[in-house]
Amino acid sequence: MVEQRCFNTLLHGHLTCNEMTTKPKPLPQIEELQKLFEVRDGLLIRKTAGGGVSIGTIAGGPIINGGHISVSINGSRYLAHRLIWKLSTGEDPGKYQIDHINGNRTDNRIENLRKVTHQQNGMHRSNPQINSRSGVIGVCWRKSSNKWEATIHHNSKSIFLGLHKTKEAAIAARIAKEQELFGEHSPNR
């Protein structure tokens, strides 16, 4: 059985519990978005004035949901990167998530965005749990065997990658399996 600190490390991504369990609300129709905004360098530029905002200003309110920019449309809040995706591709991502390739959640340039599953997006995180002794997700010290344990989570299953004499060997095992399973979505690509 995976030790609790390893299990917690595997679970902690940048999504909140609410984001993981609720479906995103449908985005406004593309025609409405095109009337309201122009996309320029990853920013939503207003095409209409009203409610105290001017034409040509950058749309986007408070940073929410762990660093994402939000935009209000007709009293409802939407994540800016999802709106930019729809304006740029014509596609509502629906149940899919929009990942920031470089990890910067305020960099909404279309070349930095990609449509991914929840699992792929969670894999792209790169920060281990605060109390991690290894500094690497899925690698922890197993006191009972005096070895480093490597694990990975895939398709709702924990995969044991072995006990290793050195932290470096455990990290190497973890990285190899990440690249095999997740390819371009691996944080260690």
C-alpha cells in the first residue's frame, strides 16, 4: 500500500475539489463572444463599452481558481483561457480542460493553450507536496525498508514502480514511466 504522503502527493494538483467534481458551465455562443471581445496576445480586448468599462480595455477581473483570470459576461463569470480557446478555435471545450503548457495560468496566448483531459491536466502539474522529502511528485522515502519508493497514478490506479536505494534511481523510474504514459503532458518531458 502506498504511504499516505505519497498518496497525497499524487492527488495534489492545481485544481480545487470543486473544479474536479463539477462540469464547467457552457460558454456563450461564439457570435456573442465575437461581438464582445477581440483576442490579442492572449488578452481579451473589449469591443463594447458599458458598466464602467471602455472599448479597447483588457477584460479580466480578479485572479481566481488558483491563478486563472476570470471575465464577467452578463453577470456570469468565465475563465478567460476557456473564452480565448473558443474565440480562437470556434470550439467550446465542454468537459475538457484547457491547459497552460508553460504552467503560467495568466499566459493565455493560444500557442500556450491546449485541450486536455482532467488526468492529462493533473499530470502537467510539477509541484510536489510541501512536506515532500524528495521534492518530486510520486517519490517518497519508505522508512520501513530504508529505500526510496516510486509510484505513479494512472486511470484511477496507483502503479508501484519499485523501491530504490537512491533517490535519483526512484526519480529516474518515475520520470521514465511519466514519459511512457503521458508523453507531451509529462511535467518532465
